[in-house]
Amino acid sequence: MSTEHKFQVNLRGVIDLLSDHLYSGPQVYLRELLQNGVDAIVARRKWEPEHVGSVLLEIMPAGKTNPPTLMVQDDGIGLTEAEVHEFLATIGQSSKREALNRDDFIGQFGIGLLSGFVVSEEIVVVTRSAKPDSPTIEWRGRSDGTYKIRTIDVDSAPGTQVYLRAKEGSEEFFSPEYVRDTATHFGSLLPMPITVAAGKEKWKINQTPPWEDGDSSGEMRRDRLLEYGRQMFDTDFLDAIELHSLAGGVQGVAFILPHAATMTARHGHRVYLKNMLLSEAADNLLPEWAFFVKCVVNSTQLRPNAARESFYEDSRLANTRDELGSCLKAHLIQLSKENKDRLNTIIACHYLPIKALAVEDDEFFKLFIDWLPFETTLGQMTLGEYRQREKNTIRYVPSRDQFRQIAGVAAAQKVCIINAGYTYDAELLERLPEAFARCRVKKVDVDDLARNFDELSLEEREAAFDFLRLADVILQPYRCSADLRKFEPAELPTLYTANDAATFLRSVEQSKE
């Protein structure tokens, strides 16, 4: 006959796990405490819709024998004694779990308060529920897994104070400057007053998000957004694009980088969830082709992962990604109609991601293909310039090796051929006849170019007969043959060409070796 037992939780081990693997660093204890206060205020607003609420973070300096202490106070909904037992003493239980609309809250997992044990051996919570006739309750929890509760005979206002005393080695995380800067970092966009106090010093950390500023428009609004981007990232960006998504409840702004970017160099975005900073390294918010921007966005509906440092991959995030991509595309299309000089500057810097978008989107392809730059045997030119010069006859080679073989010879003969060996180029060129009926696209074999070289006269062939025979003998082990033709430029004495079949055979031999 079997007996049922309950798991025993080693709280110290759980705290180490949070510190080493779930949270990015000790600083997140401030984020967790701050968002608990904000959530408590949101919960109280369900009872009292007119309640504004505020959060105070007060640093009490170290004494001769006592380390520094941080008090986080909110005038939110507070907790009853039963709720203290249920929510503060049960790992994984959240006071928001039974809320009418859980999406209203920042915290979702019920483990936020544990982050305080990363920097403190004891957490003290003094709370009074906003429910009628509720007493003031004190809860003392220790990192060894023990806690005590008592009722305090004081007539305090509804709300909660959380006290943390720095444990040895964590004093730096309790300095006034650190608390002020970290609270500003995480909570500067929160929609209720947040104050940090130390002695006589007080700092208000809130600011209005620039996308909610309705006092400006046009170039003035663009300038304000660019200035915000300069403050956030210490970079002068090329342009600013406002972002909106109904699917994820997203508002924000994307800043176009002032330097060329690559697909492998992911640029993490500054992402807020319900106005609390979630992550500065989120890289799954935008389409893969949008690697030429850095974003600051706030979401009210996307789901955070357990560490609350990125978003959970689901259909809502996928729809949000599509909508934000549409915002970027619409802005570039608008520039093509209203500000071609600015668009030219962006394309010159970021033609690779724009080519990636043109591959995916038929409308975008038709609008932008003529603006995109390509390398040719006669130098860099846009496809529009190439089409006009070559009367809609497009010639290209599909690899950079083949282009290097023919570039000098083709240039000397004024033959314009595109190097399509770069990412997306061949795919874009092959789509041209679908978009433009008059376009003809031809993949050039290097042998085609050699066939147009001038033949030698009979006398010249007789004079070079011995040389040609010797060359054939020497080249035979390499499966190459020699031929004599006249071609320009004169400073290029020999030309080696390999068609697709020869290149394939060579790769097979190399793989065998």
C-alpha cells in the first residue's frame, strides 16, 4: 500500500537557481519589487477606478552595525492575512492568478518576491488590504525557507511596504545612485508617479513615451523621435519610424541604423511590457529582414517568458511581427513618394535588408527594384540605370568567381554584366520578367563571352602552333585546354574561364580529396 508524500522545496537552492539561470543579474530585484507595487495599484483601481496610486523607493543608509536598507512602498490593494499565507508563502503562487483580467498585470508567475533573497537574507512585508475592516499584517520571510506572521495594531492606510536589508556583498545594490538609475532604467515609462528618495534627496523617474506625445507632427515629430533615440542609444540615426500593432497592443518607434548591418548581427530592441522594461536584448519582435533598425516599443498584450526578458513565441507574437513589418514597409513606400533623397540615403546604407524584403513582397519589389544597387562590370549602378542603359536586357553571372573571371575583359569591351553572386541578387533578377513584361533576363556563361573574341589570322596561328601544343600538354592534368584569341584589355595576357559544369566537377574532386 503506497503513501502519498509532498515535495520538499529547498528555498536556498531555488534562489540560487533564479540568480544563476532565470534572472540576468541582481539588479532585477528592483524590477520585481517595482512591478509588484504597480500591479497592486492596478488591482486597487478595479475596486476604486479613480485611484491614481504611487510608488516610493526609499534608501535608508547603513549605520555603524546595520547594512543599508531599501523600503518599497505602494498604495495599492494590499493583502489580507489569508492572502499573505496563500501568496507570500507559496512558491509559484501569484496574487494576480485569480484576477478578473490577468492581462492587466505586469507580473505573471508568482516568483517575483523571491528575487529579493538574491540580495537580502530576510524580506519584511507590512501590508493592509483595501478591503473593509482589514488589519495591518507583518510577514517576515527568510532565505532558509521559514517565515513568521503577526498582526500589528496600527491604523495604517491600505497598501504595502517591503523592506530589504542588504546581505554581505550586496551593499552596492542599495546605494542611492544605483537604486535611482536602476529604477529609472526599468520604470521610466510607468503611468503612475514613481519616486526614489534618500535622505533629503528625491527623484521623480517618470517620463511620457514619445509615441504618446500628440503636441507635434511632421518633421518636428520626427526630430523629437530622433532625439529620443539619441538619448536611448547614444546614436544619431538616419530616420525614425512609428510602430503600431493591434495584435500585440504595441506602440513604439524604430530607428534606422546609420551603418550597414548584417543578418547575423542581431540588434536587440528595448522592449517594455505594460510600460515596465522587459528586455534590451529581445530579438524576436520584428521580421528577420528588419535587421537595419533598433526599436523602443511597449506592449500591453504579448506574453513574457518566465524570466520576463523576452516574449513567448505564439500566434499573437507572429501576427505582431507581421504588423510591425508592415509599418516599416509603409514608411519606405511613403519616402519613395515624398522624400526620395532620404530614401536614397537609407538604401545606400541598407540595400541588403531592402533586397530581402523585395524578395518576399511583390508590391515592394515593383516599387523598389529599380532603386536597388548592383555591382556590374562597368561599376556600381541601380537596376533602373542598368535597365535604361541596356534597354531592358539584363545579363548576369550567378557567382562572384565567374564575375571575377570576366569583369576586366567585359569592361574593356563595354559589355555590362551584373554580378549576381551576392545574397538575393539572382532571385531578384529572375523575377523581373514577371513584374515588367518588356524585361529579358539572361544568365551569361563565361564561354559566351569568350566566343566573341577575335580569331587569330592564319599566319598568327602558324606562328603560335608550337606554343599552343605545349600549353595543352601542360594543362592536360588540370583538365583544361588552351585557345588563342584576341581580346582587350592588353594588360591581361591570359584569361581562365570555367563554366558551371567544370565548376561542379572541380568541387566533386575537392570533396573526394
